[in-house]
Amino acid sequence: MTVTRLTEEVVQALVCPADRQHWVVLDTLLCGLFVDIQRSGRMAYRLRYRADGRTRYLTLGNARVITLEEARHEAREALRKVRVGANPEAVLLPGAGPTVACFFTDHYLPYVKTYKRSWSTDDSMIRLHILPLLGPREMGELTGADIARVVGHMQVRDYAPATINRVLFVLGYGYRLAMRWKITGVTENPVREVRCLKEDNRIERYLTPEQVACLLVSVRNSQNPCLADIVSFLLYTGARKREVLNARWQDVDWAHQLWRIPHTKSGRIRYIPLSEGALALLSQRKAGAPSRCDWVFANPATGKPFVTVYYSWYKARKEAGMPELRLHDLRHSFASFLVNAGRSLYEVQILLGHANARTTSRYAHLSPERLREAVAVIPSLS
């Protein structure tokens, strides 16, 4: 970043340093006005201002098309509108639209927060991957090649294909929203020109009955008095970690032997039948629970759900000889136990709460014993 009094001659002579994606030169004559020079050679006049307690950016026009005086005039008009609470985008000249940072921060995130339970994942993708690589660029100037470079940048840093595809999804959805909302300068979606990477989603980590027994011995010796019950309930129900940690007594239907999960990943209420083992575990916990405690697996120190059980879980799985085992792998094991017991994939799909049967198939592991039993039905050909 450089601060200087801009003149027409100074602006036209500006060049982005070779080691940077873009370079900002601030004007000393008009506070907030600056030139953004891209490595590609593109230059734009932009205005930085404060509105509603936040820093915002307004693209005024291509610095090779409009003059410095025109940019200063438009900037002053915009600042007057800000002062009276009006929308300065009314003075936006035709160009390449808002910057990626401006659109995803001021438009995309506020919108997805209104309906998307996993918006925090999008927020992470934007902050960690999109803004550092594309933040200062205008949305309308990006091409498929620019998006492909993002993919290449992440591949060099060994990000998983699923993570890269998630970034592509967020970018692509952002462009679709920008075109739907008729954002100035955004007429095409460059993400469509880039293919998603192939993901190998087969989950191979699941437990054998012998490993389950070993794991249960380890978690019962944990300093966390709730860990053994949490792990057992995950195995009994196939529920997600957060669903179990947030379980409430009011959602246990003792008469019908059901557990109601009001807040699921899909946003739909789900009911899980409770086995005899799960009911016995709940009965034991209910008998020892404080009368006014709402949570099934409350943290004894706070009386509220655990924020995390990672450290006690990490120690227990290491002692069990399974240092790479995740709590989510217990859900995979639940599905595998059902399939190996002869239950259909449709039944497993319903119990796991999957909307798509293809998702369920990733969790269905047939043991070698079951496969040997399957081929044994073929009669001898001799």
C-alpha cells in the first residue's frame, strides 16, 4: 500500500509489484479514494468508507477509462449520499462489479445466515480460501482460469478434494446469487468452466466387535465420567456427535422407545428407535441425574452440554490402540453392524437420517465373513 497525491500522470504510470496480486495507492487529496492495480494490468478507482459501523468499498470505474477528476467527483457524490444515509451504489459506474470481498461479506453471508444451518462452514471457506486469493478482485473480471488457479493453489498445499470442491461450490453459488440479484458487472459464472475434483468418499475406518470391546474398556477408565456413556450411546444409535451431546430428557419417549432429535443436519426432525441397551443406559443415567437437569449427557462441572470431549476421547482412543479413530467413525460402525446383520440399506438410510441412499452406501461395509457366506450359496460346479 502507498499513500500519495494522485495525478493523471501518476495513475497511468502505476504498475503492480511482481510479488503481489494487487497493489493499492491511496489519494491524499480525497480521503478514502484509491487506485487498485491488479497484476494483470487492470486498474480501478475505488472508495473506502464507513457505513452502519462497517468498512465498505465502492468501485467507481476502470482507471483506464474514466479520468481521475471523474473518479473524485463520483467519490464525493457517494460520500454525500453516505452522510445522509442513502445508498452510494446509485452512483456506481458500469464496470466489473463489486470486489469478491465486498460481495461475499456484505451480500452472500448475510443472506445464507437467514436459512442455512451450516453457514459457518461457508464463512470459514470464504475467510480461509476465497478472500486471501480473490478478495480484492472484481467479480465481473474473474475468468475460469482465475478459478482454476485457486484450485491449483489449494492442491499444491495438499487440501483434500472435498475441501476444494466446497470452495468451488461456495464461489459458484455466490455467482448465481449475484446474477439472480442483478449485481452490476456480474453477467457470467466463471466457476462453471472448472470441473469439481473426484472425491474418494469410501469410509474404510470402522470397528470390529473385538475393537469395540477394547474401546469400551478404555473409555470406562477415562477421567471424563460421561465419556463411556457418550461413546456407548453413539454406537447404540448411530447419531452424530453433536446430536448426542445436545440430547435432552424431554426428547426421550419412554412409552414408544424413541429418541426425538429436533435439530438435525438436514433441518428435519428425526426419530431414532432405542434398543434395549440404549434404554438401559438412559435409565441408569436418569436415575443418577439431578432433578432439574435438562441434558442427558450434561457436563458435571457446568450442568450444560459438553462443548467438546476431544481431549478425553483422544486419550482413550490412544490407549485402546486406535489413535486415528474419530467419534464420527462410531456412526460408520453402527451402519456396518446393521448391514452385516442382514438389514437393508433402506433401513440403515432411515436410521441414519440420510436423504440420499448414495450417502448411506458409503457407510455400508460387509465383513469378510458375510461375503464368504454370500459366495457359499453358489453350488459346486464339479
